[in-house]
Amino acid sequence: MTALGDFSSGDVLTAADMNAIGQKVSFTPSWTGLTVGNATEDWWYAIVQDVLLVQGFTTLGSTSSVTSSIRMTLPASRTMSTNGFEDIGQVTARIGGTSYACIFRANGTSEVYLETQIASGTYLTKSSSGSTTPATWGTGSIIRGSFAAVLS
């Protein structure tokens, strides 16, 4: 079998080669601003061509805490091709029984920020997440989301 992404002119692709394209891979996120502690996490990613797809959730446990703006490092030591800050995915933050609409936003080329959407005035605005934004995080709080990013 040819190594995934290592195809060249004249290669004969097998069914196994084709099945490996975009294969789902489980990973444990590397977070900044979030101490995982005894949280439950279930995240996966797939790469199709130069597009990274990520989906999953983290449920905070009794030893988990949010200390500042929540950021996730991209899996598989990959980098994004971005033009600054771009909204690349959706997140639902479930805190204390209330769901909050949030987004994943590209931060440079190797991290995504979890930002909250604030209803103020006529239009939604965005704000960094934090220990009390969009609400006070605690045991049982859930971050569930997905994003797609073009890789460089």
C-alpha cells in the first residue's frame, strides 16, 4: 500500500489506499486556559487533501477548571493557512443547564480560540471565553464543537 499522501504518477491505488483517505483519528486536545483534570474528552480529526476536520466534546470534571481564554492547539502538529482571525467552526457550551452559542476562531496558524457570541444591540459580537464567560464553568460543563481548517 502506498503511504497516504505519498501518491505519484503511475501508482496503482488499492481499496486500502482509498479507505485510508480521510480516516478518522482519535486525539486528546492540548488546551491553554483549560485545566483538564478529570474531564472526559472524546475528540477526533480527519485530513482530506489539505482540509483538517475536527469534532468532539470535553465534559469538565470536579478537578477541571477554566482559568483564561480557552484555546486548542491543532492536532497532528499541523498548521492552518489563515489570513488572521477567521471563524472556522461552531461550539455549544453547556454550562449549568444552559446552552451558549460559541465559535471556534483561528488564531494564527496553530491554535483555535473558543469565543462566545454576545447579543448586544442589533448584531451579535464576539468575546473571548474565560472563567466566567459565557458563564461560570463548573463540573459537568460541556464544550462540544467542530471546525474545518485549510492546512498550509
